[in-house]
Amino acid sequence: MQRRFSIYKGLQKPLVYRGFKGKFIAWGIGSLIAGIVAGGVIGALTNMYLGCFITLISIASGLSYTFHRQKAGLHDKTKAKGVIIHSANLKKNYATYIS
């Protein structure tokens, strides 16, 4: 008797968590942690209300930046305009081989 196993079809899809995909999950977590740390430091040094304000602003700006960068795709590449010429240095330095 032959056994049949179902094949999971989603192996090539990126991990998605609350709208963030792939590497942008780490970007979102990083912006949350950076916002909390920055707000905590500023709140401890100056004023609690200023710290809360800085926390909210930095988290919101970090997450909005992450969503904006995510629209470009997971594999965002720069597209150079114009002609790029790579010089090939094919001359060998034979002075090092002569002893």
C-alpha cells in the first residue's frame, strides 16, 4: 500500500507577520526597540512627557519608513542609469616572479 503525503506549497513564500514580510520584520522590531530606548533615555534625562512623545514619534516614523521601503520589494536593487565600464587589469607584474 502506497502512502500519500500532502506537499506544503508555501515553502518559497516569505515569512509574513502583521503586514511585514521577510527582512522587514527585523526592521520593524528594530524600530520599536530603538523608539523605546530613545524615549526612555530622553525621558530619564529631561521630562517624562517629552520621552513619551519622542517614543511615539520615533516608533511611528520607523514603522512608516519600514512600510515605505517594503513597497519596493524584498530584493530591492539599485538601477544605475548610463554605461558602467569596469576596467580590466590584465597585465601581470612579472618582477615579483623573477628571483
